[in-house]
Amino acid sequence: MSTWHLVDPELRPAIQSWTPSSLDAADFPAIRQQRQLAALENMHQHDGLALTMSEHMIGTPPVRVRVIAPQQPRAGRMGVLHIHGGGHLFGSPEQSLSLTRPTAARHDCVVVSVDYRLSPETRFPGSLNDCYAALVWMVENADMLGINASNIGLMGDSAGAGIAAGLALWARDHQGPQLAFQNLMFPMLDDRTATATDVNPVTGEFIWTRENNRFAWGALLGCEPGSEGVSPYAAPARATEVTGLPPTWIGVGTLDLFLDEDVTYAQRLIRAGVSVELNVWPGAWHGFNSDPQASVAQRAREARQSWLARFAG
């Protein structure tokens, strides 16, 4: 069924001319290069924020992280490990600066954004390992970064939010660093959504479709999504136990393909005694929060940052 009539009127201009397209791995190098060049050009535009940025190569195999920090040095700041979105196929720290720079400035905190390896060139658990290496590096270098090692949390969007949720499970189960929070915008949590037959008729028409989702999960896992034995660290919705996870914020739109899996995960966390704030925005599709003008997008960005503020003291 068409869900155009359900789209928030202020969001309609952003997808007025959008048409669905299939994913082809042969096109990925060119698309990635084009998007990264555009992000690097935009990076030099002055946004008026008093921040510094630096790069570091960490871990084995080496992974690049971009550190965004206030100009004035101070010890004991909140640390945020940011994991970018892009369906496990695209994205970079530079392509997420419109989120990470305002976050660092607003909360006087240090954001570390990790350039994890992408699929299909790198299968699971490559991206999880890269992000865990970044988390451990933040803890081990807390003094140098000016952060409180006991106040580090996760922030991610879409596939990056799914990695963040998997990382929270991994850290809990492997005696890793204690996380202060996880801040997840429309997280990609469940590979089984790609093969479900009883589908929500109002989700997945725009931007991130069921076809895209199936391709992306297959690229990450190296097998058919919905197969037996998929790790919960890849697809956190498969976790059998969700107790002991940090306070969690989840945001998603009613037209987003991930609506059902996100709401279900939030309910499971609540039942497990985890502090959860769930925000669901009517008429909003996947990625709607990037719209600069729509009031629903502005409210979503503000709700996310307001929740994060409670950890920044």
C-alpha cells in the first residue's frame, strides 16, 4: 500500500522526487568516494563552534578515529563513542559532523567517531571489533582525551545504532568497559525483518526499503538474513538476555522499516529493568531527522540531545 498520505506534510518535500533503487556492490567505491569528498569539502565550512578535531590510528588492524573536542582543555568530560550510519555499506566520521560537532559543543563533551570497516568487503564481526577497539582506546586514553573513563556512552544512527547496541551487549558479556548510556536513532537491530512475511503495511516504503535491508544484512553476515545461528552481537534483537544494559534512548518514525523491531527491543529492555526512553514520531521515515526545516525533525534532534544532557554533568 502507498503510505504517502501518512507522511508528515513538512517532510514531503524531501522525498517528493525520491524513487527506490537497488543496491549494487560494484557501485559502492564510487559512491563512497563521492560522498566522502563532499563531506571533506563541507568540513571546512565554519559553523561557529569552538571545537578542535584530530585523527588517530588505533588498534590492529588499524582503524581511524576522529576526535571532536571543545577548544578549552578540561579533565573529566563525558565521552561519546559515535558510530555512523549507512546500512553497514556507506558512511564515515566526516559524513556525520553535522551531528557530532553540535553534540560536542552543546554538552561540552568529547566525541570519538570511528571509521569502522564496511561491508561487503568486511563481514561481521569486523565492524564490531573496530568499534570495540575504539571504546577500549577511549578508556585507556581517558586522561589524554580529557574524559571521565566512567562516563563513556554510545551514540549511533541506523546501522551504526545497531552496532552500538551489539557493542553494549558485547561489553556486558565480555567484562568490557562499563557504559554510561546508549543513544540509538532508528537502530538496525534485527536481520529477520528482511525476511518476515507478516510485514507492517505502513513501514519501509521510503528511503530504506525491504530490498535494501535484505541486501545490507546479507552483505554484513555473509549469509541469508534470517538464517539460524546469526550472532546477537550482529543482530541485537536476537539477544536472549538484555538485563544489565545501560540506560537507553531509542527514536524512530512510524513509517520507518525498523519501527517494529525498535519498539519491541525497547519493550524488552523495559521489562528487563533497563531505563528506557522511547520516542516515536508520526509520519516520519528513515533518516527524517536530517531535514533542516521540518518541525518533527527539529523535535527529534532536540529530544535526542535533551536526553543526552543528563549524562553530561
